[in-house]
Amino acid sequence: IAATLSYFLDQLSLVKKRYDNLQLMPSSSSECIRVAERDVRKWHQIISSYLSTVKIESKPTLPVFVKADTIQYQLPLFKAIAAQHSYVANGSCLELISTKQEEKGESDSDSDIESEQKLSHKKVSQEDLKRNELLQIDHAGKEIFQNTRGHVNNEGLAVFTPIRLTIGISTITEFLPPSATEIISRQTYSGMKADETPFDLVRLMLAHLDERGSLVSTGSIWINKSERPVVDESLTDVMRVAISIFRHCKELEPRNLQYWSWYVAAVFGRLCIASGTSLSGKTNESERKRQRLPCFSEARVEASCAVDEFIQCAKNENCPMFFFAVTSMLEWKRAMILLHRHALFSTVNRLHAYTTYQWAVKCCSKMSLERVQSLYDNKKIPLDALLDVLAVLVEQNACDMNRWSSLVAALGGVGTAAEEKCNSLGKCSDGCNALQKGLCVNHAIQQERNEDVWWWGKSRASDWESAFFVTPRSNTSTSQDFIRGVLDSNLSAHWKSLDRRQVITARTSHQEASLPDDPQDCMDWLFDEEEGDNDFDIDLSYEQLLPGKHASNTNLTSDDHLDTLSKITDKHMRALCLKVIVACHLLGVWHPFVSNSILWLSVKAHASNSSACESLHWLAIHGLDIQAYIQKRESTEV
């Protein structure tokens, strides 16, 4: 099948290329274009006929005493159906539109044909192209459904879940207008867009129907005449059929994310339709035209069970894409509010923060980083969670200076505003004497780390110490006289003439933000019929308290306090400065790497190296007392 189909597709590709070229050439005659179009249609018909014949011939003739679901006897039929699905989904529907164009052309005179061809092939409007595209997608979905609905109950094909997933989706699209079919037929989990999970597609499809007035109740007046209406009660019945197909798929392959996502998304879709509420967010609930359906209670129980099972599955799989899918599920606000117990909104937000963090720290994509940054900006996750994600990014590519810059921007400076005991004692012995006046080490954080509390550097401090923090060598002798000369020279102006308002302090974590150790600890918000949650008086105004798709506007790589890095022209010194700040937070302000790096920069600065001078200034801005480091080296040389 594959070899023959490949040959046919090659021939189709050739004639389509010729057809496209003729359309682009101003000198092409309408007759040449029509001939090329007939060739395209001919190969479409050949491939369609071949696939239909293959499917018929592939039906197994079972020997006596052989079970009907024996895989080896059903495999040829599965391959034939899969090939037909793939071909239909990727362009065979063009035949329908080409045929209509030809029939219309044959009914006109030659002069009419010529003028119409020029209009249709040369000056096709964007609206016409969009309309044709929607018709093609709609036709593809309906053709897949018509060709495979007879195989839904075929026990021999039950193990071939890919075609059953396609059947489940086409079961829904069969009932939808073209514009809604296009939405639900989009690719999922490609990593290219934010709204691409099955949860997003079903949610957007329902919002589209509701916004256009196409989702109606039985007996209601249909206002939108541009496309056929969709009766809510009938759509819930169709969703129930699709749910049973998706459930079968995920039971056969319980580790397949696509099957799980489509199953839970279809369950959510049925719940939202049955609620009778507005699904577009643009209709006042007091003016809604649809009413709650009798199946709402049953759909609510089913959705609650599906959520609990899906989160448990994501926990067991511990896979970034599973956590991404759960995050997308929790961001479907209308479904969440229908399943929510009031006064427990902080719990679902903690669950959403946990799944987003797990997705980001395991995936480290740009989109996941933006989500984590947004959660930190909105005080939903602690600073250590953001730092953990940024540290993983550094570990993936330690040669990328932008990743170090992002980590430093999130860390901020080294010190915090001086604590009361530091002010009363002048300088304390815990490292505060390495910082600028008015700053001190965060003693509370140090105490927590000594008590073995988790933080972003707990499991990586020793590894980073040996892998990243190696002091550059210098051939210059650092005798006591040399160090005294550095202190007495004009070099000290780079860190002494510092505007105190420029000094950057360390970022602090939000005290109220915390992540659960186990996602199951954050499930008390979920509707539970067994606990008597039968209150249907759902206040939709609380939706604003639920998690949503928010991306941070903060660009860590262009933070204000990193702008001065551009003045450090030597890229090695720039990287060294970034590592010094990270080492201060990770290993302490008096770590040998920090002291030796500052001394090395001082030696270079004494030799009139402008980048070294700017490096010392930049470190001083981030809270380090350069003179204290040099003086300590002087005392050790005595």
C-alpha cells in the first residue's frame, strides 16, 4: 500500500506543481489551466479509487477457529483505513471543489469561461480562499466519518487506537459547521502555539459557536443564517459517543497523552454545553437563551472523576507534556468554575502553579518560562521555583550568556537592606562585611538553608562549584605592595564613586507563595457528589479568581540592571561577572572563586583594562564591596 500510494502521490504532486505554475504565469491560457486542473482531479480520483479498493480487499477472511480480533488478520485493513484517513485529511477534498468549478465552467460559453477563469485563478480574494479552505476541511472531516463509521463496532480494529481517535474527532466534526470543524481539526501539541491542546480546541470551538449564535436550544429561533445551527442537546449526545471512543483509546494506551487529553476535553465540552451558560464570555448570564440540560448533573460527576484520574496519571507519569496538558485543563475557566467548590480558589491556583512549574522545569521551553515568570509576578510561586527553572536552562547550555543573564536578573543583587542587628553592631561576621554599606546577607534565608529546607541550589551547589566556578589565572604577582598600590590608585574610583540609589538588592520570595509536595494535596476544590456537593447555584463571577493563560511582560535578559553589562566589552569578563553574582548566592560571598575573581579583575583594571574597570563597577552596583575583598587579600598576604 505504502509503495503504490507513494507513486500515486508523486504523480499528483507533479501535476499540482504544473497547475500552480500555470496560475502564476500571466501568459497562461484558460485552456491550459483547465487541462492541468483536470489532471489534478484525475489523479485524485485514481488515488481515491485505489484506497477504496484496498480497503475492500483488505477485509480479512478468517480461518475456522480464529478470533475476530486477531491482530495479524486485521492489520492490512488498519493500514488501508489509516492511509485513507491520511490522504483525505491532506487534500483529497480538493476534488469536490475542482469538480464544482468544472461543472460551472462547462455550463457557460467560451467567453464566459475565459473571463471566469481569469477571475478565479488570477484575482481570488482572501475571503474566497478562506471559504474554500473551510469547505475543504469540513468535507475532509465528513468524508472520514462516512468512510469509517461502519468500523466503530469492529472488534478486530479495537486495538488500533490511532484510527479510533480519528473516528472520535470526526464524530464531533460531522455535527459541526465548517468554521467550527476547522478549529477542532487543528494540530495539537506541536509546540508552536499556546492554544493548541485538545482542551484549547474544544473550548475555542464552543466559544466560536456561542459567539456566532450557532449553538441553540431545541425549538429556539435561529438567527445566524450563514451556517447551520447546532442544537445543544444533540451536541451533548454526539459528545457522549466521542467520549466513549476516547475512553476506549486511553484505556488501551493509558500512557498516551493525546488520548487522555481528548477524553477529558470532550468530557469538559459536554459539561459546558449541558450547563446552559454562555461559552463565549460575551453574553450576560441574565440574558442567556439556553437553559441547563437534564444531563448536567451526570456530566458534572463524569467530569469530576475525569479530572481526578487525569491528575493522578500526570503525577505517575512525571512527564513535562502531561503537566502541560493538566495546566491547560486548569486554565479552562468555565469548566473549572462548574466543578468548583466556592471559597477554595487558592487551592486550585496552587495546583495550577505546581503543574506549570513541573512542566517548565522539565521542558524549559520559552512558553513555559514565560508562564512561570508570570506566576512569580503575580505572587503565585516562590522565587526559588523560578530560579530552579532558570538554573536548569543554564545547565542545558552553559555557554549561552543570555541564560546566565536571566538567572542573575532573577536573583538580583547580593545583599538585602541591613537588618536591625547589623545596624546595631555595625558589621556582623556572617559575610555582611563583604557588602556595600547599608546591605547585609539575608540571615533568615541562610538559617533556612542550614535547616535543610529546599531551595534552588540545594542539589546543584557542589556540581556547579566544580563545573562552572574556576578562577582565571594571572601572571601578575599579588604581593602586599601591589595590593596597596591598587587601593591607593585612581582605580578605586570605579567602586567608590557609587550612587547608593544605583545599588541593586537581592530579590525576595513572596511569603504567601508556596508549592505543594503532591498534587493530590490540592484536590479539595473539586466537586464530589459523595460528599453532598449538589448545589447547582454556581456563581460565574468567581471565574476571575481562577488560573488563566497569562504570560509575563518581564524580559529577564533585558532587565534594567543588566544594561551596564553592555559596557563590559570583553565577553569573558562579562561572563565572569555573571558567575560571581551566582556564586555569591549559591556558595557564599567569601567563596574563593568570588574573592579570586575580584582580585583578578583588579589586577587587569590596574593595567588600565577598561572592561575590567567596568566589571568592578558592575559588581559594586550588585552590592559587593570591592575594597573589602582587596583589603582582605592584603591581610592574608602579611
